[in-house]
Amino acid sequence: MGASGKLGRYMIGHCLERGHEVVGVCRAQSVGKLDDVADRVTIVPGDTDDPDVIARAVVGCDGVLTVLVPWGVKGYATGTAQAVLDHAAPGARLVFSCGWHITRDGRDVYSWKLRAFVAVFGWLARVARFADLRDQVEACRRIFASDTRWTVVRGSDLEEGPGVGLPVWSRHVGDPVLASNRTRRTDFARFMVHALEDDALVREAPAIVGCDTPSALAHGGSGSGAG
């Protein structure tokens, strides 16, 4: 879900490399962005918060990768998450993306810079009717409350560039392993696709950071579920 965006394009690439059959959903006006992979994936045009679109797209799918984007002020992310929760096959792996600002249990520790950014950007985005971060919070609340086989991958600040490997993760922001706050976008997508087949990530909300960052190298260890 969100196949034509930057993260979605990277996820398609990683899925194809692993030999997965791919069905991608994107807005009708963005279908052209997938021309280079159109002969290798099935494309379903439509808004990702449209239950009918999602119902058609997920038929027969063992896993669903969803980019939770809080566009506008009409609950786009929440509608997308709910459509996936409602229509994915029983037992399917559901993997969602969001930012570090989402917390599952309230035990995350945020820097004043991140808190200030979320507060200021969130207010400006709502005033401009561009986005509503509260929508993403509600979407994740519904995911966390569901009895599906979900994972919510919480990304740090993203940068472009060649992949360096699978990011390391922690259950809580504030863990020293995450201090570098930097991940290559393609590696964020790599972690999303990896989560489809990693049962240790079922009903986890891993916060990730690039495996080559100073904090990961200093504190990473196995990079699995600290904190």
C-alpha cells in the first residue's frame, strides 16, 4: 500500500529480489511512476483508504506492506490501516511503517528536539490541512489493539544512498543504540520486507537505526529487541 512513493518503490525492489509475487496499490495519478516495474508487478489503482480497493488488492496475499501516510485531515492513515486490518486474509503478516513519534506503551524517551519538531510541524501541517500526525497515532492505536499478526516499523530520520544492510532495532526510543537517528531509506524498506518472514517481530513496534551508524556500532550487539 503506497507502492509509488519512495519507500514503496524500494519495498517493491526488495520483494522482487526475494522472489515474492507483488501487488501494488497507488493513486491512479501515480501509476506512471511504476512503469519500469509494470511488467513484473500487478498494479491496483486507487486510494489506500478505500476499503473496496484494499479488498481487491489483498486477495490471496500472505503479507501486506503498508506505508501509513497521514495526508490531509480526513483520517487517511487511519482509513488505510483499518481497511488492511479488515480485509487481509486471516493469519497474513501485516507490516506498517511510521515514525519514531509513535509509541506503543508510553516508555519511549524523546529528545526535546524531536518533541518540538513534532509539535511545531504537526500544528503547521494541520493548519495548512496538509497532514495530521494525530491520524497516524490513531491508525497505530487500532493496529496495536488488533489480534492480527502485525508489526509497526518505526523509522528514524531517513537519507538516500546505497543500502548498507539490515537496520538494528530497539523496543524503545531512548535506547543508546538508536542515538544516531539515521537510516538509509532503502534499508528501512529492507527491514519492512524482512519483517514479513521474521516471527520474532510479530506484534512488535521496532524503532530502527542504520546498522553502520556510530550508535549501532557502539551498542548494537545482535540488534534485536533491546530496551
